[in-house]
Amino acid sequence: MKIFVTGGAGFIGSNLVDALLNESHEVTVYDRLTTGRVEFLSAAAEHPRFRMIEADLLDADRLTAAVAGHDAVVHLAANADVRFGWSHPRRDVRQNVEATQNVLEAMRLNDVARLVFSSTGSVYGECPTIPTPEDAPFPRQTSLYGASKAAAEGLISAYAEATPISATRFRFVSILGPRYTHGHVIDFVARLLVDPTTLRVLGDGTQRKSYLHVSDCVAAIIARLPEDPGDEVINLGVDGYCEISESVGWIAKRMGVDPRIDYAGGDRGWVGDNPFIYLDASHMRTHGWQPKYTIQAAVEDTVDWLLANESVLEAAIIDD
Amino acid sequence: MKIFVTGGAGFIGSNLVDALLNESHEVTVYDRLTTGRVEFLSAAAEHPRFRMIEADLLDADRLTAAVAGHDAVVHLAANADVRFGWSHPRRDVRQNVEATQNVLEAMRLNDVARLVFSSTGSVYGECPTIPTPEDAPFPRQTSLYGASKAAAEGLISAYAEATPISATRFRFVSILGPRYTHGHVIDFVARLLVDPTTLRVLGDGTQRKSYLHVSDCVAAIIARLPEDPGDEVINLGVDGYCEISESVGWIAKRMGVDPRIDYAGGDRGWVGDNPFIYLDASHMRTHGWQPKYTIQAAVEDTVDWLLANESVLEAAIIDD
């Protein structure tokens, strides 16, 4: 297949691109390289079936021209900054809602029918049903990120209803693994490198989160890509969760440090932080998918990769 | 209270404005007068506590300046064209999502905390639970209109989570009554005036819809306006529904005509038309609200008003 990957230079995107090229697909990456990193595509770039377009999804004309001739679009590009959404409150709508409509219009105008979309467990807000199934009660949004991803999902469904577009909307837990560049694991690793004696952690350490390794995420995307589901929604996550305090312990041990942990207190890390995320991923299991990494193994693999990739860590320290 | 009404020159808006002025509130209408009509505010315009600003919600600077100093915002302005959404697929996102974020930002920047929003039963898509309660299963959107209103609701909830904004999100069935300017009743009345012998009706006539009279809608808005609910969602509708064929019968009888009805066929009027809308409005009843009009009485009152207001009907005929 000829596959168009938005955000293909990013964390999940570049892992997907490598896997697609390995499976003999042709791949076009469309990425504006702000959070995406060209070095994540250094292996892909050697490949004759690979093509890179450095451009913005908000440039609808450029995007529409670029999408022409592809069999499928995997739309991963997004503003994925849940925590700092309120520093620039219009960014989520622009980059997650308008950009997604640009992708949908580009597909509609070019008769490209297959779409895989990366949504998030954040669309459930603080769901009372845990583990949370895809048909959980009508959610109340608690973050601009969740609201904007839910909005993008709604647009996708409306297009799937009225056009030939056939969509899979994956709702991910947090993803870990090689090329991970932002989130609490990099934050902790970067700060423990600077000061291995003390680590300040937001909340009281009891927030419960679920994580998935990027290779398990990519395997699910590739499994559904050749299908024609009309409009399906699929949770992706492991069968369980950890407390932040556990995850901090795994990270410190893997780094060989033993910091004192200062908890900032409160039952959540920031406004809009969901203190308990655990998705029911039984739907995807009916398609034969099974995650290979436990949460602990995913955290440890991420720490190992970060320690071997100082440039990513340095960027995290500067950002902090 | 000093109340800011977006879309205040429209159908629901102008009815609300008259009621608010009667209750001694100060009212600012912000309306760009494209679907809104200045003549709907001819009585209000005589009032010393009334102020009109003719401007666009997409002009964020103008809006932000205008919102300053108000106690509450009732945000009614929207692109409410469900049926023709696909003729201009970006309009719903612009006018319902971006415009709503502009309202929210204007409120946040001016410390205006109270918001009442007009959402729609269309946000439920085709819900399997009927009558549909507010906590129906996570919906699958079927129209750009429903998707954009659901997106606006999500943004409102995210703002309510992180800012002092306290919101009531009303989900309306279709509203009828004086100053009604678009929808199937005006469509049928206008066409029966041109040709009283035959009426073509989309679908097979068995689509089941629920309607509410605008005075009952306005009463609900005014009842919740002084409250501080944090973030609440309330369905508004009567306790029942009618078939389109029944509604056609009431309209014809009220007009004194006896047309042959040609049904176009199919179980719905157009792509994204929900063939069965009936909302569970028991939540609003717990606040002592009770609709005064039956569906039939609301349809008949609308026909009477249309026949007495030829200019609105003429516009509908030209649009057709």
C-alpha cells in the first residue's frame, strides 16, 4: 500500500514508518519537524520506498496536493501537550481539530478512503467506569487536549457517515519506548541525571496510569490498516496500570540511583490530569492483538533508550 | 444581571432577549445579522436596557472588548444548518467550534464566569437509548453539525474545569414558534403556499422527531441563568415525539389545504438525518420546569406565525 503518515517524524510516527517500510509498503511522511526529528527517520531516509514532505497540516493546499495518490492515511500529527494546554489555549483546536479537518478534506477531495487516527484515553475525561470501554457514558471533557481529540474523532465519524472514508479511531493510553520525547518518564530521567539525590513528583504518587510500548501500538495500527471498518473505535492499552510511585521506583532503579521523593501533594498532577487511567482494550484483543511489553518493561526500555540518546535528554532538560 | 446574548437577533435569541428585558435584565445582543433579523429586535430596540452590537464572533478582538462588564453570556449563535452541512464542510467548525472558543476566551480574559450554551440532541448521533438521557453511551457523530456542537461542548467543559467559568450546556430538540425561520415546518408551509395540491416529503414519513416551543425553551434558559452549576448538561424537549407524516397533516389542516403527499422514500431525510429523536428531559423537570406546549400546539403556533409573517416565508421560498 501507499501510506501517508502525518507526524511521521515523531515518536510513534517514526516507529510506524520503519515497520511499514519493513513490510514493503511505500511511505510518505508529512511532518513540519517542530516536535518531529529528522534523525528518527535516518534509517527510513535511505529507503527507496520512502518520501519526506516537510510541511504544515494547516497548509491545506499543500496537504491536499500531497495526499493525492495514496491508499491510506495514518494521521498521528497532533499537539499532544496535555499538561501545558492552558499556556496557549488555542493551539489544541488549531493543531488537533482544524488540522484533522484538513486531513479529512484532503482525503475527500482525492478519493483516499482509509484513515487510521491516533486519539487518546483522555477523551473519556474522568470516566467512572474503569477499565473504561469504548462505549463508556457520554464523557465530560477535562482538558483542552482531550476535548480537541474528541472533537477530531467527531469530525472523522461525520465524514465516515457522508463520504467513502473508512476510519479506525484508536484511543491510546500513554505510549513509551524508543524515540519517546516528552512525558513524565523523560522528565524524571532528565531531572535525576541533574540531581540523583532528590526528585520532586507532582501529585501524591498514587495517580494510577496505564502505558503501552510503542512496538505494541505500531503492531495494532498495522493489523487494522488493511481493513475497511466503516468507522470503528478501538482502545489500546495493556491489561493493567501502575501507580506513579511505582513507575518512579522502576526508573530510579534502572538508572542506579536512590533519590528521596518529594511529593507535591494533591490527588492529581495538574488541572485536567486524570488520576486514574485504565482502558478496556478487549475489543482489540478480539482481532488477535496482544501487547508484548508489561508496563514495567516498557518503562525500563524507555529509560535505557533515553540514557543512550543524550541529545533527546538534553532537549528535555533545556525545556524544563 | 447584565446579560450578553450571542445570536440575539435570531429565532431563539430574540425571544430570549424580549423575555430578559421583561424581567428587568440589561441585555447586549452580539449578532452579525446574517441569519439574525433586525426586525425581530424592533420591540427590544425601544428599550433603554438594550444594546446591539453588529459584529462577527470570529472577530475575537471585537468580541473580547464587547463581553467585558457582563455577568453572564448566553451563547446561541451558531451555524444550525444540519441538512446542508456538506455544501460547505468547514463552516460548522468555524462557526460552532472556533466561535465558541472565542466566546470562552473572551469570558476568561474578562472574568465573566456564567455561560449558558445551546447545544443539540444531534450530539447523540443515532443513540440506541430512547428517550436519550444526558449520560447516553459515548456517541458516534453522524453530521458535521452534531460533531461541531459536541466539540464546542467539550471545549466548554475543559474551560469549566480549569477556569472560573460555570456552564449550562442545553441540548435542544428542534425548536418551533414565533420567529422560526428555517427547518421542515417553514419548508412545508412555503411549498404548500406555492402549490397546495402536492407536497414532496423527504424520507418515508415515519421519521420520528421531537419539538419544543421557543417559549418553553426560553423559560428553561431563564430558570438556570442565575445558578452556578460548575458544568451541567441538560436535555430540553417535550415528553414525546411525532412522525413527520403527522406533522405534515397538522400543517396542511392548519393551512386549510389537502395536498397529496409524495414521499421520497428511505428511512431518513438526508445523510446524517437521525430518523428517531426523542430526548429524556427528566433532569430539567427536577428543576420545576415543564413545557406548556405539546408538539401539535407548537407546530400550529408556528404555522400561524408564518402565515402572518410573509417576509419570512418569502425568504424561505427564494432560498428553496
